[in-house]
Amino acid sequence: MEVRPRRFITSRDWPQREPPPRRKVLLAFLQAEREQARPFPTMRQIADHMGWHNEQSSRDALMGLIRDGWVRMAQDVDAKRKRIYWELR
């Protein structure tokens, strides 16, 4: 089986600063999901957990964590279907 290269969206290797309070709660939720060996939660699951009414808030907070280097997002380069992989720091 051939290993496909992954293209990481972020370039930071380590977190640059402490996340804001709401993002800390989101990061704790993501870490708890990972510890329980669950797949990465959907935007709707994140919004429900955080008490937000729409998924855009989830995307914004998640992109903030990605920008700061707390979460890494990658996708297969040659995949026919878009597959996204996540790593937490």
C-alpha cells in the first residue's frame, strides 16, 4: 500500500500563545474526545457542546486554534475524495 503525502494547512510547529478562555474550553473538549478514542467531532457537535447556536462559531474557534498552532489539520494530496486529518498539540 502506497503512503500518500499529507499537506498540512498550518506552518507552525508549536503553539505560539495561550488560547483565549473559550478556545481553552474547546481545546479541552477536543482532547477529551481524543482520549476516549472517538473521531474528531463535527462542527454541529462542537457547537452543541459549547452552547452556540450555529456551526460558524465552531469553525471560527477551530480556525483560531489552527492559526495559533494548537490543532493541525492535514488532507491527502492525491485522494479522490477529500479526507481531512487532525492532530492536537
